[in-house]
Amino acid sequence: MSKKIKTAFVCDQCGADYLRWNGQCTSCGEWNTIKEIRLAPTTEKRPSLSGYTGTRSEVKRLSDVNLSQFERISSGISEFDRVLGGGIVCGSVVLIGGAPGAGKSTLLLQTIANIAARDISVLYVSGEESLQQIAERANRLKLPAENILMLAETSVQRICDVLDDIHPQILVIDSIQVMHTQTSESASGSVSQVRESASYLTQYAKQHNVSIFMVGHVTKDHSLAGPMTLSHIVDTQVMLSSTDDARYRVLRADKNRFGSVGELGFFAMDNTGLKEVKNPSAMFLNRAEKPSAGSVVTVLWEGTRPLLVEIQALVTDCQYGNPRRLAVGLDQNRLAMLLAVLTRHGGIATASDEIYANVVGGIRVTETSSDLAIVASIVSSLRNKVVSQDAFFFGELGLNGEIRPVANGHARLNDAAKHGFKKAVIPKANAPKKPIAGLEIHAVSTLSEVLDILFEI
């Protein structure tokens, strides 16, 4: 008796699966992307995901939990360790996403090469590239490949069988979107397959104390492809992106159970792979030799360290009936709010002007400490007056025109002073109790005070 051929309908844009064909994918909104895929009949017995050891879980007191397994392995790349919270936690699962060509596979190959050189067993599982392609990349990057174990496989059950034989400490899955498990009959890349495969591997990592790196694809809007539960399953989720000029890579921790969220790591991409950028502030402060109006420096706080960036603004006459407000690297709604406060409490009307604001270097500002610098750059461009090149601004602007303090003010001041800045305009509550050598501090409490000293410092 012939077996009935099973089919699945999968969107080739986002991986969502359906019981029947639809003209439009309700998950990503694209039209004519749902394809019918035949599923190969499975004859093997489905393994249970309830556990691999077959033993019951024991109830323990929290004080009796052994913390010896909470050890970290250095990746050999300090910027990567910083984003992970100090290194690779044994038994953790890290999901690294990014656009094609961002350098995900390169970063992981460099990492496991550094780890394998210290006689720590590693296994690289490739489901997309051939082993010859990976070997060629390792040769081009001049990485030691003697101790790196490789496997070309897409079945998570067979991968776990290999893990039981060789017992590696570090496992790389490249990528999770091409893996499949026998517990799901949908096609590889579908939402259910990605979810079940990630859950299967995560459970194995926790029970066998294996650290796993999963490479994840992204959609066209630069969000991780697959189910949202993928982010909940893993311990750490990091995203690798490139700056506008594609010379640098920024690694950001979006989720981290073992470190701070929002931590950034900076790399430079060249023909020998990813190189660490020890001083990222210098990378974003490559200012023009001739000072220009509308350029102001601020100090952000990213993760556990300060970061100096340049804010630029351009105010010009409106050519049409509706003035534009465009923000790149900034929150569009917050820019509109700052303009309203500037009009109400600063007496500077910009309703008839077109305003463009940009964060130099392609980084995105997510905190409110840049409010003071944004307002200063807008006023500088509007009045066509240059703000002092050795001055920087930080502080949050309230709706009543007050300047509110921000966190880690003293560390921001010290870092700017190390980079040669001489003048600071900061909230009065962030003023240090002791003077900082070589730094002239202007503590302000209202927007009017900022406008009074803006071009006098």
C-alpha cells in the first residue's frame, strides 16, 4: 500500500507555514510567496524532547544549586567577550543574527579557531556551505584549522548523535533556519521546524553543558526570521550589522541572561577578517578639518562604556508647503517633541523650516542623553554659527524646558576629557563634586541657559 505524499505550504520570504495555499502571506504581508513543498515520509521513530538521559528532574533548594558550571570560556576576542557579558557561559545558547555578508560566519570561525588553539574541543556544523568553502575561508583568514572539527549536516537528531560520540564543549550551528527535526513534518525553514530544532538543541545544551552558537537569518526589515519564540528559547541574542560605509561592524546584545543588554562591540572588516576596534569613539569622531554649523558632539552610554558620537543637523527653508522632519539614527517622534520644546521654552520657531538630523557613523541613538546635543545642533544650523569643536553636550530635555540628569555622568565626563575635549555643557545634577583636570564644565538647569552660553563657550 503506497504511502500518501504529504505537502506543506511555506512562505519563502519569512518561513511561515500554512495548511493550504494563500495568495498573501499573513505573517510578512508579501504576495505570491507561498509555495507548495513535498515532505519526505519519515520512517524513523520520533525522539522524545522530554529529555535525553531518561531520568526524572529532581527538586533542589536554590542554595544547593552547584554554581561550578557557571564558568566562562574566553572567545579570544575581547569585544565579543564584552557583548556576551565576559565570555562564553558553559551550557549557554547564543543566537547571532545579521544581514547576508555582515560577517557572522567569519566571526564564529575566528572565535572557534582561537578556542581550539587552547585545546578546547569545538565542532562547526554547516548546513549551508560546503566544508571546502569553510576551509577556503579559514585559509584566507590564516586561521589554525588543525583542531577544528567540521560536520555537514542538517538533522538535529544526527547532530546530537555525533555530539554524544565526540563530546565537544563548543558547537556552532550555521544556520538554524536550515536545520530540521523529525518531530515536525513541515519543511525546513518553516516556523515550526525552526522552533522545534532550536528547542531540541537548547535542551541538549542544558543537559550536556555544551555551549551552542546558532546563526540566524534576517528578513528584509532586518529582524530575525522565524518565530518570536526563537528569541525566548535562547539565552543570548546578538545582532551583527554594518555601518553606512560598510567599513565597520557593530555587534549589539539584544538579549543576554548572563550580561547587560545593549552592550556593543565594534569591529573593522578587512581581507583578513574582523579586527577589534579598541577605541570606538575615535571611529565615530572623524570630524571635518573645517568646523561647520550644525555639528555637535555628545557622549552616549552603550552597555557598560561611554561612546562619543557626532550629531549633525541641517535647517533649511521649506521649498514646498509641508516642511519635512527627517531623523536618521534618531527617534522621529522625539525629534518632533524637542522641536516643540524649543519653540515653547526657547522662543525659537521652526515650524516653517525643513529639519534634518543625523547621527554620524550609522549608529542608532536609543537613550535620551542626546537631547541637549540635538537641540544645540539645530540651533547652530538655524543661526549658521559654529559650536566650539572642543565642546560636548549631554542631558535630557523635559517638556517644561528643564535639563534632567542622566546616568553615569562622571564616567562620560572622564572619557570625553581623555579624548581631548575641553568644555562640557551638562545637567546641573551631573556636575562633579571635584573638578576634572583640563575640563571646563558648564552646569545648566534650563533650556534658556543652554541657549545663552551655546556660542560663548
